Amino acid sequence: MAQEGYKVYDYHKNIISADNIPTVFILDYSNSMNERIAGETKYNILRRCFNNLVSKIPDDIPVGVRVYGHRWGFTNYDACRASTLAEPINKYNRNIISEKISEFRPRGMTPITYSLKETIDKDFNKDKKPKHIVLVTDGGENCDESPCDYVMELIKHRKDIKIDVVAIKIKNRDDLDQLACTANVTSGKLYNIDTAAKLNNALENTMIFKKQVNATIIK
């Protein structure tokens, strides 16, 4: 508290991450992301909100990005393997991330479980330290797998993975139950949003953001 006769002026607030856990964002580039919310495609809303988020993450936080659903295949099997690590987990890669995700377009199916497997098996280091996944999707799994069943088996031998799920305007109860299970059994959270503003807030919440206030005391 300022001494009597002094005033405290807040001159700077910024959002910082509360921890240093490696995080992989798994972003939905399936065909349904071409649908619109308030006149803007979900895809454009996601890109804008995600780039806004990335610009606020400190450079020393290790972050990677995987996209899925960005291509069709000759068969459903091929389409259900459309999952690509756009940018490996690294520090000081924020501009690269924004460039990389702009190279993909929403086209195909929703291989959520396959993408989770690829991230956990290939994208993270092989250690027991905490790891964080932020899964963004506008629909449920449609590749004959169950993300809930997968993580239920995963937690039997892996305690290092936390999955937060950001659902974009999902109304199907079965899909929401699957996604809620995916988050809850890994001690994560499910955010079901329907506006760009809520998407911004949900993405920031997944990174456990908090306000840092710098102030100067003027007599």
C-alpha cells in the first residue's frame, strides 16, 4: 500500500504464463471450420484468436502446434491420418508459428484420437515431466475412434499429460461427453464457446494466464 500522500499509478499490465510446461496446440482444420459464426468462418476466427494468444505467450515457454483435418485422402483411412506437426515444440518460435498455420486450409475429417496419439507419442520428449495439450475442435471424432477411451487407457500408465479442450459451438451431447471425458480424466477442462470473444478467453485460460501489474509511485 502506498504511503499517505502518495498516489499509485498503474502504468502497465500484461498477460504472462504461470508455468513453464511444454504445450502443444492441436488445431482443427476440418471442413466444418469453413462454417460461419456472425459472418466470419470458424477458421478465420480461430487463426485470429490463436495468433493473438501466441503473441502473449512469453518466448521462454516451449510451444508447438499440430493441425488436423487439413487434407482429404483417396480413402477415409487416408483422411483420418491427416495430422501434421506444423511447428515442433520450441522457444522463441512465435513468428514461425503464425506463418506455419497460415499454410494450411480446412478441408477434411476430424481425426482427434489419431492426433492425440501422434502428439503424445512423437511430439513430446520421452520423460515423466508434465506436458500440456490444448485441443481445439468444432466437432467430435468422426474417424471410428474414441478420444475418451484412448485417454482412459493412457492414464493407466501415463500421469504426465494434461489435456484442455476448447470446443467451438458444439451442441451434440455425445460429442461433448467424449470431449469432456478427454479433458476431465487428464485433469484438464472443457470450454464450449460460441463467440470469438469467448474463444479468446478460453485459449488464455488454458495457458493459466494471470495479470502482472507494474506500478510506479508518484509523490
